[in-house]
Amino acid sequence: MRVLAFLDGTLADPDAAHIRVDDLGLMRGDGVFETILVTDGRPRELGPHLDRLARSAKMLDLPEPDRAAWERAVRAVLDNWSGGAELALKLVLTRGIDGDPEQRPTGFALGMEIGAAVLRGRAEGVAAITLDRGIDPGLAERAPWLLLGAKSLSYGINMAAIREAVRRGADDVVFTASDGSVLEGPTSTVILLRGRTILTPPEHIGILPGTTQAGVFRGAEKAGFATKVEPLRVDDLLTGDGLFLASSVRKLTRVRSLDGTALPAATEAHAELSAAYEAEYA
Ligand code: PLP
């Protein structure tokens, strides 16, 4: 089941072709996107996702997204969804057609079923490996044109990292900087549990500010956890009381092992944090 809507709110057949071959999103990965979890017809963190779409667009010097148009497209998808109670809603915005003098952006919203691998990860956790991202933590601020921390369509490296993890018998990745500090997953935010404190690295090191991480932290604070945003090293991940990868569609997924080292199952804390996160959307 898939539902496709354009920015004017019109629906289209998701199995038919709609994007021109000279669209810069296709030709150069020149655009931005968001993936939003929808449960029982309600998109989670729609405001923060649209804010982040605008932030990414600004980083790429794209025109500011028309918020009302995006809300209309989201509504059109959700009003026409007849699949399960949960779906992944992808918003894609590209620079449009190469050479278009008006530079009209291409944009669409696509509702999709959630994949089996994500559901398995939610239930069973994942095995992760660390991979060097080859950047230092100061690079994002020194070189904004590298678009570190933008949710751009150029996810070739992120997908290659996940394939490398699979080649090594794992499921997912924690990227590290050249000084050994922890960055993020290719499609997720790293959250570490230490006692009754949860920690995540700061965004200024060149990572995407996670909407799920923010929701988990909000809920966790209400449930009596302390939260901290601070640089983390791989050793911290190995010696903590639990490790999670957070993203909209996977929610708070446990990391069972890192580079082959078994990590604490953190079953109770995971249940407590997940409940606190869900309570934010009850
Ligand atoms: N970091 C990266 C690189 C991502 O691609 C994502 C989501 O896909 C995240 C973090 C988590 O973001 P969110 O929780 O807003 O889905």
C-alpha cells in the first residue's frame, strides 16, 4: 500500500512515473527529505519535521518550503491511506529541473508501509558496527558547504555504510569522527544509557538533530531520567548500561552488540523509555 500526493494536494499513482529524467534530485541528489512516522492517522512531530525540512532546504540554498502546501500534501496522503495503523511518510523536495529558468522545486509526499527489517529491529534489537566517517568534529562548522547535518537526498554514503555492516554480519552502523568521537547512525541518532541518564552527541559536530531523540528526551525527563547532550566516545558506548539507535520509523531500537561485543540488554530501561516516548503521543 502506497499513497502519493503532490504539493497542490493532488493524488497520483505511485506506480507510475512522475519525475523527469533531468530533475536535479535524480541527477545530482540535489534536494532534501524527511521521513515521518504516522500512527493512527497522526503524524508524529510534523512541526519539527517541517522545521527541519526548511532548515535543510536553507543549507542547500533551496527556496523556503511552502509550509501550507506540505501540510496539504501530508493531509492528502493520510486522508487516502487505507493500509495499517502505522506508516512511514516521506517528504521529498528537489531543486527541480536542470536549466528551468524559474527553478521551480519538485516536491511530493509518499506514504508507505513500514519495512520488515525495521519491525524486526524494533522487536529484537540490532547488531551494529562502528565505521569511520572520515570527518573531524570541527568540520561541520568550518565547512558548511559539506552540508553535514542537512537531511539531503545524497544518502549514497549512508546506504553504503549499511551494506558494509551487512557484509560484516551486522545490521547497522555507528559513524565515528576521525578523533574517535561518536557521530550518529546512517539513518539514526545514537542514544546511550548510563544509570538513569540518557546521553546523545551534540549536533554541532555535524550530525542531524533527531526529532525522535528530542521526543525520547522529553518523555524520559518526565519519567525521571536525566538527559545530557555531550560528546561521546566508542568506549563510552561499550561501557554504558545500554545503547539505542533512534529514528522516526524505528523508534528507540536497542543495539545488542557493537563491533561484536555484546552490550547490556537494558530490557527494563528500554521498556520504560519506550513507554515514556509513546506517552508523548498518547
Ligand atoms: N541521523 C540521520 C543521518 C538520519 O538520517 C536520521 C533519520 O533518518 C536520524 C538521524 C534520526 O532522525 P529522526 O529521529 O528525526 O527520524
